Amino acid sequence: QVHLVESGGGLVQAGGSLRLSCAASGRTFSSYSMGWFRQAPGKAREFVAAINWSGGSTNYADSVKGRFAISRDNAKNTVDLQMNSLKPEDTAVYYCTADPTVVRPGTFPYYWGQGTQVTVSS
């Protein structure tokens, strides 16, 4: 069982930065693949980024590649998403996710956090 709690969302101007954090409970955190998804108003939920159990492999949506960076600290049971050069189209609710197998585009991870709002003003 994994419980996920996101933090760090907020309002930022275009071009600015935010860092989202996800705190996970559960003794097996280090064995899970972790990721971030987002959902904008009126749009389908979409994959943003993922990181494997060791942190040695990452994957990004084309829309955020080069601007966002995902990282994890297995000693602290946390996974972060550093978001730079933010655009108004990045506005969405961001969800932290975990799965015992893999998180990648087209999948629906087993565990989800409650979400944190990110709003980018133009």
C-alpha cells in the first residue's frame, strides 16, 4: 500500500518556476516506479514525467522535455518535479502516481495522490 501527498503547487507567471514534491508512505516505496500526470480543465488527464525505481531512468512528455525534471530520494520517500520556463498551457492539476511495474504514457498507475493545482498566468 502506498499513500501519496503532493505539495508545492501555486500561481506563477509565465517563464517562472515551481517545484512540486510528493511524499510517499509505505515500506516498498523504493521498488515503485513513480510519475506525474496532469489534467487541465476540459481536457483528458495526460502523462508528464516518470522515473524508475532507482532514479536511473526518466521519461518525459514532449511538451515538457527540456523544461521539467523529475527526481526521487528513496531515503526520504519523496519524488519531485522541477518545472522551469512555465507556460500558461502548463496550467493543470498535477497528480503524483506510483506503480509496482512501470509508469509511462498510456498507462494508468495503481496509486494516485489527491492532486495539486498549478496555475501559470500570461
